[in-house]
Amino acid sequence: MKSAPYFSGRNSFLDAILPPIIFLLVNGLVGFQAAMWGALLLSVVFAVVRIIRKQSLLYALAGVGSVGIAIGIAWFLGKSEGFFLPGLISGSMTLLLTVVSLVIRRPMVAWTSYIARRWPLDWYWHAQVRPAYSEVTFAWAIFFAARLFLQFSLFQNENVNSLAVTNFITGWPATILLLVFSYLYGTWRLVKLSGPSVEEFRSNAPAPWQSQRRGFVV
């Protein structure tokens, strides 16, 4: 039997985003304790479903682990907003890595593209290629910083409902828009830079080059 689309492939991110949504709903309707157990139970159900369907457990285990840690922190603090503290910490680390990658002139977006595409790593550091990836990484840094500032402000004000909604909107919906922007701007910028395409780089073709016109990030 064919797997349900929300349990496989690119849509398996639901393993990670649904437990926080359940936490928000149950916390508002029933209370903190029920919300914690509801979120944890849902993440475990995802894992069991994947075992039954003999699918990858990567997203499910990540969901169980992240929800378990979040619940532990929330229980320790005795506050429901503590559930979102791990997200703030990971967001801070992501922003830090993004900024560091720009400082050392090895932009993070180039690394994500390299992992997805496996193009020659040296191609990304070419003088007429790297600026495109640096500029897009800078845009990512602005996005991460704005999201972190908004989340931290809501966390400080103990606004659990707004924090949950913000986390969802600035999660996958915003990330998809960011990826679309990255692809369109990055591809346009590579053409403007007139650097070599991946194939031209591999073959040591002399200038003038055609430039890379597809697959900027993924």
C-alpha cells in the first residue's frame, strides 16, 4: 500500500511541526500537563506509524527527541513557554553559524547547496560565484535575526499562544518563501557575475563563461 504523503518524502516535516501545534491547542483548552503529554504522545505515534510502514525514522525520532527535551525544560521551569526554549537556543546557534560563515567567507548557503548538489566545493569559492552565495546567506542572516528577536520578545512576555503561532509561520511557510527568493535572486546574481557554470569549472573552460543557471540552493 502506498504511503500517505504526509508521512513520507518532503512532507515528513509534519513529524516535527504537529506536536507543537497540538501542545498549543491542548494547553489552551485543557491545561499544561495535558498539553505536554498530548504532544509527546503524538510524536510517539508518528514514530510507531513509521515503524509499521517501514519508513525512515529520522524525522520521527527527531520529533520525539525535540518534544521530549522541550517537555523536560517546560516541566523543570514550571512554565508552558519553556516548551519553546529549545527552539530559541537552536535559532540562536543557527544565526551564529550563519554570521560566522560570512565572516570567514564560506557562506552557509554554499554549504547547503554543496550537501544537496555535490558540486565541486571549490566552485562555490570562485571569485565570480561566491558573492551570490554570500549575499543570499546575508539575507538568511537577516531573516534568522528577525525571527529570533520576535520569538525572544514573546518568550519574555510569556505569550505562549502568540509564540506558537509565530514559530509556525516563521517555520516552514517562511522557509519555503526564503528558498524561493534564494533560488531566484541567486540564479540571477550568478548570471550577472558571469562566472563559470559547474560544468565549465569542471572542464577548466576559459572565459567568457555561460554561468550557472539552475539549482542554486537545492
